[in-house]
Amino acid sequence: MQRYHTPLDLVRERSPERPVALARPDAVAVAARWFQDNFKGDVFYAVKANPSPWVIETLVANGVTSFDVASVPEIELVSQFAPGARMAFMHPVKSRRAIAQAYFDHGVKTFALDTHEELAKLIEATNGAKDLNLIVRLGVQADGAAYSLSGKFGVDAHQAPGLLLAARRATQELMGVSFHVGSQCMRPTAFQAALAQASRALVRAGVLADVVDVGGGFPSVYPGMVPPQLGDYLDSIDRGFAEMMVHETTELWCEPGRALVAEASSILTKVELKKGDALYLNDGSYGSLFDAAHTKWPFPVKLIRGEDGEAKEVEGNLKPFRFYGPTCDSLDHMPGPFWLPEDVSEGDYVEIGMLGAYGVAMNTRFNGFGDAETVAVEDAPMASMYGLARRSIPVPKAETQNVVRLSRARSKKRRRK
Ligand SMILES: *Cc1c(COP(=O)(O)O)cnc(C)c1O
């Protein structure tokens, strides 16, 4: 990966024609260390949020050596870039072939399930293995998340006790519970509430869990979507866990995706045309901007103007703009509003921030576009949950006031396995 001090240096040096993904490994390092220092248990990175090799390598270098994977290609990726790492196959629906490959070829022992059918599949596909860690995914009632993840997976409260009991009987190793409160969860108490639901299911089943996995959902910060401090989420988990009946060695796990990587990538796009309040960019919903198009997610932007070896960041009178991507599909539209200086024009560059999670990972080649290169930069992300932001997000005042700062260091881990 080529390295530049800042995006301005990149524009100054070679005014890129194609979109460029800007990688900030330092931001991943800070987030990884924060979770390692503050979460009182084991941190599994949810690979789907951003499967870039540099992300995996940076996480490992900063102590996150466990991975939540959902497919064989993700397992192969982690094996390649984090040899020897611990993996948990947390997709509740897997093919028999994927289970066998994970177990026999890659030594994966931990699997999620939410039905008796999947439990039978796991046992059969591993030739009756006795050393599986079986994690029952519960459907939890959680509000406060921008993306619900409970519609598709998770056993309901009525069926959970029977499945927990069956999983307990099927393994001599670890039996656990997991859930997902929904991605970009804006309410810390959602975790305590979900843990209470898990606790009730375990009590009704009459079993103790060896693993309590609180999943992902830890938020990042976007214009108009400024969550409470991350420390509040861990406090809520501590309270919920403390109220559960567990044994001495019960392990607490989490599976953050977004919170570890959201800050760490942005995309540098070029304005191909300006038509009123619409800017036609060389990246769009089939590239890194899926969420900006399909859930109208707000992302911070800044304007960079470069000519003849010069480049500068342009500020000035901000106006709301919307974006079109480069494909011919009219769905390739990002309504924003994105606040940019009113004199933005063809040939300018727009850096779109906070695309490290579910952004650069979503790129397709539809219509001949999407061929973005990746370079590393050293400047701070546009916004941060960890006190790193290089400046306030360029949107109207009311929405920028409480950019979250790093919470005070919390007490050390209960235990390290
Ligand atoms: C997507 C996913 C995660 C990560 O969720 P974030 O909201 O990005 O933290 C964690 N666990 C499972 C099972 C997932 O599907």
C-alpha cells in the first residue's frame, strides 16, 4: 500500500482519476487497544464489517486475535493474514460443506446455531465431534439500533430453553448464548436488556452458560447520529452480566465490527459534473456508498481542490448537495444532504469520511466502475469515538456539538484466557 501523509499530498502529487480508498491503520489500532483495555472479556472482530488484509493485520498487531467469521472465504482470509488466530463461525445457517471445511481444514471449533436442525447438521458434518463450542443465538427484543439484526436470526424466547438444553447435552466443551442488539445501537441499555432476556432463557432451561457473547452493535459517530460514550455500553454490559447466574469460569465475549473500523477509512472521489444541487461523483452506491444510498445514512464530507501540483482544503459558505454515482442506474443516488462549499465544481475532490465499516467492503464492479485503489494516510479520521477527530464534522452547528471523547480508562479485565 502506498503511503501519504494526508489526502492533500495525494491530490498534490498525482490528482487521481479513479476513486481512492484512504486507509488509516492508526485508527484501527486505537480502537483495538481501547476494546482490549476496557472490555472485560474476549474481543472477536466481525470480519464482514471490513475484510481488508491491512485491517486484520493491524488488529492482530494491537492484541485483537479472535475473529467472528461467517463464510469459508472469510475463514481463509483470516488464516492467511492472521495465522493461528482463533475463529468463531457465527453465522447461524451454514452449509454442511462449510462446517466440515471449517472444522477439519481450519480447526474452527466454535459455531453458532439457532435451530435444532442446525445443531444436528453441526454434529453430522463434523462426524459427531465432541469438542465443539456451541453458541445458541437468541432473538432479542432491542430497540435503539439503526439497523435491526433480529429479523433474520435468533431463536425466540419460547423455543430457546429447549435448544439451550439440547446444545448443553451435545457438547462436553463450551455451551454459550449470543445475540445481536442491532448495528449502530444508540442506546447502551439495550445490552443490559438483552442480557436479562438471555438470563431468563437460561434459567428456564435450567442450564448455565460457559460463554455469554454480547455480539456487536457498538456504534460509531456520524453527522446527526452522535451516540453516548462507548464506556456507557460496557457499563451496561457489566451490569447485565453481573445480574446473570453464571459459574466462576463463564467467559464474556463481544463481536464488534463497526466500532473497530468505521473511522479508519474514507473515500476520495472526484466531481465529474455539477447540475444544480446534484454532484455526479466517480463513486456511488455500487462502490463504497451503499448505506448513503439505501438507508440515507449521513456521512461527513470535505472539499479538496487541486490544480498544477497544488491542493488545498476549501471551506466557505456551506450548502446542501446530493450525490449521484457513476453508474447508469438511477438508484445510484445518495440524497444526503451533504454540506459542501457552494462553489464546489467539476474537477474538485470530495473526501467522504467514516466509510471503514460496511463502506469500502461493499464495492462492486457494476457497469465498469468500482475499481478503487487503496492508499494509507496518516491524518486523523473526520470524527472519532476515541478522541481522535482532526476537526468537527462539517455540518450545521447543532449536530456537531457532542462529538464523543474517549471515556476515562476503566478497570482492567476480569480475566484473560
Ligand atoms: C454483523 C455482525 C456483527 C458486527 O456488528 P456491528 O454492528 O458491526 O458491530 C457481530 N456479530 C454478528 C453475528 C454479526 O452478524
